[in-house]
Amino acid sequence: MILITWNVQWCRGVDGNVDPARIVSEAARLADFDVLCLQEIADNYPDPRLAGSNGEDQFARLASLLPGYTAIPGVAVDQPGEDGRRRRFGNMILSRLPVRQVYRYLLPYPCERGVPGMPRIAIEAVVGAPEGDLRVITTHLEYYSDKQRMAQVEALRAIYAEGHAYARDGRVTMTDGGPFQTFVRPPGTIITGDCNFEPDSHEHRRMLAPFDDGTPPLVDAWDVLHPGAPHPATFKIYEKKHPGEPELHCDFIFVGSELRSRLRTIDVDQKTQASDHQPVVLALA
């Protein structure tokens, strides 16, 4: 199974052009991916609201570009537009593996006076991978507010632990095909996305911290496969607001301990300029 995660900046490249088809083409160049996790997907935010955009529905456009994939949108920001259409902004999972069930979680958004921010969401898709079902969760954490970002880290940990409890103790109680029928979640979990923290941050340490209830801890896939090696930069390589602005290392793939032995490769593509972030590619056995 191959997964790509990528903050695509509303499909805007370093050249200023907004092109969803280029995003799909670049992802396909990197790998024959089974699951594509995207952050910063926009609908009805024409320039100047989002630079270079004509306001197209990128959720629909990306789905049309990958017809063999199940498209799962996750809208975090939902606002009125002057044209009568809603404005939407969020994340997306596209999977050519069977999708068993989907969960959407609005993340905490505690007020921090005077600090800009936006609502955030995590999307979970239970996918039928060749070696067994997996939970794939993608998100995009707060950029400006330390308070909100740490609250969102705690929420991700709770989401992971809650699903793990269902994998351990859950039972199918109804089989009538109605809304109360659910699938027991698998223990294997991937959490990925633009976390807006660095590898040496307290947020990163918290993501890897033990759980009081015995839930297996998360591990950073890069650290497992490249022990002792620094994380490659994934942001501000080519597009900087100020000359000399440092490169950042904020796009991660965390996995539950059960998947540790199935990790095969993880790579960051630092060549593409189709977004201001770089894609991360993970292969599992």
C-alpha cells in the first residue's frame, strides 16, 4: 500500500498558477498511490480571497480527475459567498482501496484573543488494504495559535485512542444496513497531514507520548525508517514570505505501533513546485 500526503495550497504552485490537474499529475509521477491525503482544498474562494483561484469547486474537480477513487471531502470552513454559493475549505482523502466507513471530526478551536485562525477538521477513512483494514486519518492543524494547535494534538490522540478501543472491545450490534450498523474499526492507524509544528517541538513529543489506558503509542514513521536522520524540509523551500526565511519540517506521518513492522519506505519529494509544501510518500508492506 502506498500513501501520499500533501498540503497543496488550494492547488497553487510556486509559479502562482492554480491547477488541480497538475497536483494529480505530480502525485502520479511520485508513486502509483493507493491513498492520497490532501490539505487546503478550496471551493468558491476566487482571487483575491485565495491568490490565483477562479473559485472552482476543487473537491469536485479532484474527484473527477481520479474516477477510480472514492473521494472523501472534509469541510472545516463553511461560509456564505456573495454569489449565493457556500465557500468551503478543508481536506480530502481519495482512495482506490475499498472504503468501509468514514468519520469526520471538527477539532477544538479555543478562542485566543487577537490571534488569527480557522476551524480545523480531521477525516478518517477505514480502508481495505491488502494486508488488512487500516484507519487513515488526515488533518491540518492550526498555524498561528499555539493554544489551538496543542488542543488539536490532544484531540487527535483522543480520536486515535477511541478508535483503538473500538478495535479492541467493539462489537457489531446491528446488521440491518441501517445507520446504526457500523464496522468494527481495525487497530492499524495512520495519522498524517500538515501539523504546523517541528520535529523538536512539544507538540511532536506529545503525539508520541504513552496513553494511560494502554493504547499503543504512536510513532513517527520517519524516525522509525531513518533513525537519527533529521526530517527533510517540507515547507518554505521555494516560496518564502521574507528573504532568508527558514525552511520548515511540518508534514508528518504517524502510525500506531502495530504498523511499525509494516513500514517499508518514507520519502519527501523536494523537487516539485506544484505547491508551497512538499509531498510525503509512505509505503507499507
